[in-house]
Amino acid sequence: GENVEQHPSTLSVQEGDSAVIKCTYSDSASNYFPWYKQELGKRPQLIIDIRSNVGEKKDQRIAVTLNKTAKHFSLHITETQPEDSAVYFCADEGNYGGSQGNLIFGKGTKLSVKP
Amino acid sequence: GAGVSQTPSNKVTEKGKYVELRCDPISGHTALYWYRQSLGQGPEFLIYFQGTGAADDSGLPNDRFFAVRPEGSVSTLKIQRTERGDSAVYLCASRQFNTGELFFGEGSRLTVL
């Protein structure tokens, strides 16, 4: 199966509502979980990350939660704005391929925020 | 330079030809990654270097793909006998050691006709 599964693949919300995107991973040795935002035609850029020794991290309207037991982590965006519209990717740094430091990405969630 | 630089930004080639894609990482970054991104998909891992050596090349799809980083800085992704299915955006990224934020380049868009 996939190393990192991301849901949903598309998400449409009204401006001001919250958006939640979830990812599950398979390697129990994974210790770093970043989230990237990619606007159309642009490069992915880091928006928030969390390490395995922390359960939650918040940065203004964005938060990430991690459940190591269940091997899943989630991105929460509150008070969404039209400029939040983009594709969001989760990633997981595990011991894939026999080497720590390998970052594997989910397939992405296309978020649309309607004004 | 300040960021990860990739050349060419666009490459159109014919089926069966050989192509090279170049990545110049952020100065001082020891870890360098190559990903391939098709339309509507996430970055698909190809290979990652720690210094001059490939720490993990398990994502290279077949032996037509090869990458080098001879001096631990610039990297070249080489694709032999290109096929139409190789068409994608090839993203390079770098970071210090093998931890922390991964910085992406703008990508090289490869089109195989």
C-alpha cells in the first residue's frame, strides 16, 4: 500500500469556515511531518511542520495535530480565506528505502475557498 | 544564489532522446532530493543524496534514470531513451543535513513528444 495516504483529494469550503486535511503513514519510525502548499504553477512551500515528540503545533490560523499511536496527522486551517485556495501536500520522513531522511509526499488535497 | 535553481525550466524532446536536468541547491545544503510531479499528483520521490552519495535511489523508476552529484553540490538527473510517460515536472529540493525544511526549485518541465 501507499506510504502516505491523504484525504480528501478535493475540499471546498465557504470563506470563514474551517478546513481539515488528514494523512496516515505506515512507518512507525517516522519522526517529521511537514505540510506544503502549492499554488498553481508554483513550487511547493512549507507552511507548518511537526516532530514526533509533539502532539500539536499552531501558527496563527494553521495547526497540525499528530497521533503517533494511530499513525495519522492532520492539518487544520481556521477562518479560511480565498488566498488559502491551493493544493496542500502532507509528507512523512521515515526509514523508507532503508535510509532515514527520505521525505515521501501524499497525493495532495485541492482546497477551494469560496468567497 | 538565494534559492534552489533548476535548468532548463522547459525541455521538449522526442521519444528516444537523452536529456539532462540540472539542479543547483542552496549553498551549504548537504541533502538534495529529486521528485517527479505529474499533473494533479503529489511529488513522487526519485532519489536523495547526502553529500556526494545517493542515500536512497529506490524511487528511480528504471535503469533509464540516473542521477549524480559529483562534488556534493550541483546535481544532474539523466534520462536515457526518453518515453512519452516520462513527461512531467521534475522538482529538485535541498535542505541542511537530512532534517528540517525542504526548499524546492521551480522545476523543469519535460515534454516527450
